[in-house]
Amino acid sequence: MNGEEEPIEGEGDDEFQDDYSQVDAKKSSEPPADELNMDVILDVPVTLSMEIGRTQIAIRNLLQLNQGSIVELDRFAGEPLDVLVNGTLIAHGEVVVINDKFGIRLTDVISVSERVKRLA
């Protein structure tokens, strides 16, 4: 107002410039966003289950089931089991015994693109 130009706020202000350089340095040291997002879900528990087969049964027949009843499934003996994660098919496998417990050996893993198609 005395005829001299007043400096624009922040212009020539070293402290102001240093703040931006610190922000840029922090950004460059952070992992990419996709890696960061993946880390968030890595410890989320999911349910892994194996399915040996299915069948449909009338309620009348269901009510007649008792100990010793046999229910025929839609799968043949020796066919691979379905491996499901939260109900979504991710693989096929065969039953194995490990230290007196059942396990499954994966024989075929469904590709990621195929799993995505099945979700749609």
C-alpha cells in the first residue's frame, strides 16, 4: 500500500517449501495402494470346506432318516472333492490322512479369472 509490491504468501518462504518436500518424501516411501489394500485383508478369516457331493430329498424322506440310513449323492466314488472358500469353488482335490486326521491334496486349482466369472 506504500507503492511496494507485497510478497505473495509463501513465496520465498523456505519453511513453506520444506513442508511440501516432506510430504513428497513420505509419499514416495509408502507402498503402492494395491499392496496396502491387500495387507488389510490378509488376516481376515475365511471358511474352507470340502464337498463330497449333494442330493435333493423330499421332506418326507428326510424325516424318515435315522442312524444307519444311507443317502446317495450325485458324485461317483473316486471323483475329486470340491474345495470351497466361503461357498465359492476354488479347487478340486482328493482326501488324504495326515497324523490320523483328514486332509485334502489339491489336484486342480480354479484360475482367478474363472473364480471371478463364477461370482458374477
